[in-house]
Amino acid sequence: MAGVLSLLRRLYLSAYNWIVFAGWFQVLFLTLKTLKESGYEHVYSTVEKPLLLAQSAAFLEILHGIIGLVRSPITATLPQIGSRLYVVWGILYSFPEVQKHPLISSLVISWSITEIVRYSFFGTKEAFGSAPYWLLWLRYSTFLVLYPTGISSEIGMIYNALPFMKESGMYSVRMPNKWNFSFDYFYLAIVVLAIYVPGIPHLYGYMLGQRKKALMKTKKE
């Protein structure tokens, strides 16, 4: 029975990783094609659907960690995926005014290359039991450049959306109301930006630790 469950786990995770890999590959291809043919102003409108689908699929990774399907700690998975979901749905999708900003391109390219490497690495491991060293090296090295470019683009997009949040009042709840409750989406965005301050060194340090552990383990083997 345990063997059957292990096989089903591997089949599911392999399929999940390769399907999401294909989604991010499409995002990168469309982004580069659009940049070449139309310019950065049209990147978001071109990649919106595959981007939303590919990034939203990552929510399953939180569930994978909770139920023990994978060993990734929730403390590292939740903030990273949570911030990404907030940016794609709470910023890019919600505020069309920022959808033609130049930072969209650096954001999407950083995310897509990172995820293409990550999902192909885990997909290969689940399908074949191991991954080649070059893929492992890419998995634990590309973030050195792509994490700073991606995270700075995330912060930039949230910051650029602030005036439109304040002006539109979108997602805010004003007093008086029957719940006797108020909520300002603009100030939530300020809080999110503040969380990035301790979050960035925490996640970057975690990834550096994972890189050292993975590469040293491979050398010993």
C-alpha cells in the first residue's frame, strides 16, 4: 500500500511540476515575443491569462506543504507565494493603470525564468528520481540575480499602484456601515511594503543556506 501511495505521489507531483513549467514557459515566450514586436506597454495584456493561471497554481504548493506531500517548510513557502499572489491579483489585475509600466517586463521575466528552472528541476526529480548537476546548479544559483530583480520589481509595482488605490478606494470599506468596520486597502499595501523589509533578508538567507547545502551535498556524493 505504501508503495502505491508513493508512486501516486510521484506521478501527481511530476505532472503538477511539468504542467506549471509549461505555463511559465508560455509566459516567458509571449513576454519576449511581445517585447520584440510591440514593446513593454503590451506585455501584461498579452501574458495576463497564462500569468494568472501559472502563478495561481502555486497556491497548491502551500497545501502540499501543509499535508506533508513535500518537505518545503511553510515558513518559506507561504510568504513567497503569498506575495506573488498579492502582486498578480491585488496589484496587476486590479489596477489597469499600472499594467503598461516598464517594470512589468522585468517582473515577469524574473519570475518566469526562476519558475522554469524550478519546476523543471522538481519535475525531473519526481519523474526520474534525480536531476543532472547543471539543472541543480541552475536551481540553486539563478536566484542570486533573479531574486533581486524580481523582488525590486514587485516593490516597484506595489509602490506605483498606491496613488490609484488611494484615489479609487478599491477594496476599501468605509464607515458608517452595518458591520461598524472600516478597512483601507491603501494602508494594507503600505503594510505589505513594510513586510518586505524583514522578509527580503530572511528569504534570501534561507535560499543561500539551501544553495550551500544542496551543492555541498552533491560534491560529497
